[in-house]
Amino acid sequence: MTLVGPRPLRGQRLPSLVPEIPAMHRLLKRQLDRHASAVCRDGAVPEELRAFIDAVDEAYQESDTDRAMLERSLELSSQELLQANSDLRAVFQAFPDLFFRLDSTGVILERKGGDTDDPYLSDDRNLKGKRIQDIPVRDVAERFERAITQVAREGKFVSVEYSLQVRGRERYYEARLLPIQQDRLMAIIRNITDRKDAERAVADKAKELARSNAELEQFAYVASHDLQEPLRTVQSYLQLIERRYVAKLDADGKAFIGFAVDGAKRMRQLINDLLAYARVSSRAKPFESTELAELVDQVLASMAATIRERGAVVTRDALPRVQVDRAQMFQLYQNLVSNALKFTRDCAPRIHLSSARQGDQWRLGVSDNGIGIDPAYADQVFEIFKRLHSAEEYEGTGIGLAICKKIVERHGGRIWVESQPGQGSTFCFTLLVGERMVGK
């Protein structure tokens, strides 16, 4: 026997000699021993040949160990796979959905899962081999056909909603189709009747609420408008009595006339404020791109006489361009600045109009150095007709901040107050980010 190639080292693997069964290892070992004895008649096996035999022996022993490990690993993998399949079956049974494995044309290869009460897809006995789109409802079948074609062509998720008559009642279903292999699809069918019923109930409630709100706003507008004329008549005759018969009235009579006139004036202001509150919705205008700096300057110009009279100092930051209802935003700033001028202490009012960007919103504010508000009443001040002070202390109807809240909410923002008694107040509100900032 002639040995060809480099001398193998002890422990070196010989891939070309790896047997398929352990018996071959023992047979080859015996043949090599016999051959070595025949070649070496004196019984002394050359070191080179002995090293080769030992290397082959070690390689086969390692191969036997590897094979045993591989067999054990395969055994464990099989057990794990069986357990995983069992767990997966339990998961499928736990869901109220139907799961279908389809080929690229929609033919049902396998069905798993619960019962959706769909009369055509819940019966497992006769489905295999049929097309899932062969539902005997033409509109539903056509939608399934288009969806399967789209998933097979584009390889992306597609959802289909459909309804069927089940035991005299309309039931709604959602089919989600998605690719799982090159020529295989998964279809998941879910009963969504409860969700549809809930959505329909919410939509009906929303319509009913909108209709009720519209009716209330119309009632408030009409009632307030119709009250204007008789109230104007009452106020006019009271003033006429005061002028004509003032000399014939005693102190009590004059006081009574004064109370009646003041009451008529407050009632008229209340009616006007109610009209303004109703018009936030009934006379709303489309949003338009608006420079808040220019709009605020117009507000301050309209209030210049009061500002000078009170000795107030008004400053502002750079203000953004935003999409708003200009008339309502004018009213918002007018109300907030008016409150800042009204609720002051024994010093000149200092008012600052702030602006800061926070993500996709502007945080805007009107700060003052006035009497402040107890935080316990921070929400109450925005409720209609809620007043923290009597009309004798501070005039007003308690509707101004409610109008501000309604305006801000119509613009998709929120409004709140940050204040402490005796330390002034900051009324903050948010608007969606507009285009850019403009200077003072």
C-alpha cells in the first residue's frame, strides 16, 4: 500500500473518510491493522503508518460523537416543534377569528381558528380545495377577487369589509389578506358586527348632539335677539320717568328708579353677551392666514382710550402667523386684555402678551399684575355665568371667559389660567403652528 499526501497530524479531521454508519469505522480499523501487520513482517509498524491509523481512528471517534450529538439535537428539535405546533393550535382556537392558508389564486389549503358565524366560511368540512372568493354573494365575491389579485400582484396587506345576512340579521366581517410566501397567502376573517354597531351608535349620538347644540344655539340667538326690543322699551320708559318725575320722587323713589335702570342695563349686557356666545358657532367664519401681531395691534388700538385712562403698560413678544377666524381671534384678545385691565390692584396695570413654540403648537398668553385667582377656581372661571366677584365689585356678566374657551376650542386648542391670589394671572391658550414669526 502506497501512502500519498502529507503526513496527517494526531487529532486532525479527515472529512473524506467520514463514514455513514459506525460499523464502517470498526471495519476500516481492522483492515488497516491487518495491512500494517502484513507490510511490516517484523511486526514493527512504521511510525508514519501508525500515525495515519491513529488519525483515522480519532476522526471516526469524533464523528461518532458528533453524530450522537446531532441525533440528540434533532430529537430535542422535534419535541420542541411538536410543542410549538400544539401551542399554535391552542392560540388559533383561542382567537374568535378564522385563519385560512391560500394559494395565490385563493384556493383554500388549510383552515384554522374559531367560528365567526359566517355561513360560508365557518364550515370546515367542505372548504379545502375551494376558492375563498366563491361566496354566493356577488358583491362580496368580487371584492375578495380584487383583494386576492392585489395581494398576489403587489405583495402587501389588503383589508376587505363585507356584510352578510345571517338568520335574518345583517352581520359585518373584516377579511385581512397578506402574503406569507411567494405563492401563499393568509386570510384572517373577523366578525366586526359589535364594532360596527358601536360606531353607528356613536355616530347617531354625535348627530343628535350636534342637532341639539344647533337648536340650543339658535334658541339662544333668537331669544336674546327678541328680548332686545322689549328690554329697550323698559329701559327707555324708566329713563323717561326718571327725567319727568324726578322732582316729585323722594329719595326712595329715586333709588328704586336707579336700581331698575341699572338692572335693565345689566340685562341688556347679559343678552348681548349671550348673543356673542351663540355666535361663536352660528356666525363662525373660515380660517385664514393671519398675522397675530397686526391683529393684536388693532385690538390695542381699539382699546387705546381705556389703556390711557388706566395708565396701563402693554408689551408683547413677536407673534406668529396662524390660520384662524380673524373676528373670533380679535374677540379673544379683546376679552383677555379687557379682563387684565379690569381686575387690577392699586397700581398701574402691566400687561404682557407672550408667545412660544412648543412642538406643533404655539403657546400664547396674556399676563397681568392684577388681583390673581385662587387655583381652586382655575376651571370655574371658564364656565358660563360663573363669577368670583359680585357685580358691585367688578362689572360684567361672567360670560367673557366662557366665550374665550369656546373660541379656542373651535380652533383646536385649549385655554387655562396660571395664577395665585395677589400675584397676577397668566391666561394661556394654544393654537396650531402657522407659517412664521413676525417682529414687534
